[in-house]
Amino acid sequence: MNFKRNLLITGGAGFIGSHVVRLMVRKYPDYRIVNLDKLTYAGNLANLRDVEDEPNYCFVKGDICDFEAVYALMQAYRIDGVIHLAAESHVDRSIKDPFTFARTNVLGTLALLQAAKCYWETLPEGFEGKRFYHISTDEVYGALPFDESRFSERTKYDPHSPYSASKASSDHFVRAYHDTYNLPTVVTNCSNNYGPYQFPEKLIPLFINNIRNGKPLPVYGKGENVRDWLYVEDHARAIDLIFHRGRVGESYNIGGFNEWRNIDLVRLLIKTVDRLLGRPEGSSEVLITYVTDRAGHDLRYAIDATKLKEELGWEPSLQFEEGLEKTVRWYLDNASWLARITSGEYEKYYEEMYAGR
């Protein structure tokens, strides 16, 4: 079958990546979507059961750090667009193991950039019609005071954790490849995502599960840290839009215009879960446990997504309370998925399936 485009999506079995893969597979049946994922603990092909048999979708197990394998994949599938989501993303893990974050987030991105450059340069049309889209985080900007300020695309980078430092470095490599080699790149920095299929080490799915099972809800410090929350399907829509219509060489911020103090978010989660489980609203607040704040914990993030709205017409489709209720319902209705993820059952299954490949 001849496809109009051949897109490589890295990290497509992860949380955000699976939503992007699903959107692209369904919206563009004339595109071939190649999902490259290493299937580490956070990658799960069960996230894509509903599209795994589609004729325009294929999965490849592999490591983005393996330049030769990535280059061969680009040749084999005639890749003309890359949407790069594969990354280590948990701040606490980065504090304990910064080397893994540097390897995946920095050297993995570099391997992808070099593979795209080398392959596209061999084609008669060169870089024409190609695009390398790198997804990053608002954490590269550092922290904001408790005022009306927000991160814009012009905000100076000031990363405070090994995770954000590794993402900042990868962003710089992407821009350097554009400036040095004229590689057609675009970079986006997004706020905290939430929604279905998120690995339960992150705050919202972790706390939904803990509230359901009467386990402690560990809140860092006094819970005063502020985050800007974005529903994952809105992020996927933004990625689709920017991949197709964003200006080459530009950066775009993607945010929910939706700031919440952690403690207020936790209390809303408690009320929502209690209500949906038929419990007295707020009865699970006794589970809140304040713990010592983690090192380098940024006080506040807030994204100014005005550029994206004005240039491409994007804005979030859901109010936070609506998106959170949808998210809670999904996790409560998919308790078996959560249990298998938490137990490592899926991870072990895929290790055995792909052993020796």
C-alpha cells in the first residue's frame, strides 16, 4: 500500500504517545504510523489495543539511542516525519538515576536527529516536505513566583532537576540541528498532562488508586506548589495541529490555562472519587499525609499558550473539573488495567514476547 506520509512516533506506547498514535491512525488512514518504543516500565502496548490491527499502523520495539537501528528503520519505512515523545519523565526517578535520563533524553534525541538528517539528505528532495517535531516540557523554564507571570516561548531556560536539565539539553540539540544543518524542526513545551493510560507513579492516577484503596496520599511540603494542567487528548490535538501547520524552526508552548495548587487538586480528587464510589464527599481527606518536600521542587509552573492560539487557533476543549471527572471515571472503570500495570505484568509479558529480537 502506498501511503501519503510515513510518520515515526517515538514513545508511542507511553501515556501521551499512545493518545497521539491513536489520533493519527484514526484521523489519517492514508498515513502509515510507525510506533517505535523500547517498552520500558512506562510503555504498554495494551494502551493501543483498539488500533493495533489497523492497516496503517505498525509497532517496532527498539531503543532511540541505537543510531544504526533508527537509521535502518527510517530507510525501511521511508520516514518523512518524526514526532518525538520518547523520554524518561519522572522527576523523582531522575534525582535517583540522572545517567539514565541523560542517556535517553539527550543521547536518544541526538541519535534521532542524526538519523533523520543522514537519511533525508540521501533523498532527491532532501529536507523538502520533512519535519522533526520534538515534544518537551515546561519544566525547562525553571520556576515562577506566585504572581500573574507565565512561561512564554521567550522565557530563559533555568532547569532545576536532572529531568528538566536533560530535556533542556535535548531542546538545544534540536534547535542546533535546525540552525546548523537547516533540519526542519519544531519544538513544543507543554504543561502537566492528565487523562487515561497514565502510568500510576504520577500524581493523579496514583492518588485515584490510593483513594479507592484507602492508602495514604503523600503530599510534598504543604501542598502549595502550583501546576498548570492539560487534558492529554487536548495535547494530542495540539501536536497534530503543530506537526501539520506549525512554522519550521519555531517553538510553541502548550498549556491548559488551568493552574491548581497541589493540595486543592488533591481535595478535588478526593471529592470526585468519593462521590463516584458512593462515599460521603471528602471522607477520604483523612488519607492526606504531608511528607518532606523533594529536592529542587519548583514552586509554580504556568504556560502562556497565546502564540499557539493566535497563530493556529488552538485552545483547550475541556474545563479541568470536566476532564478530571472523565479521568477518574476511566481509572475506576479500568481497575484491571491499573492492577496489571502496577504489578509489572504487562512489562514482563512484553519482555518475554520480544526476547531476542
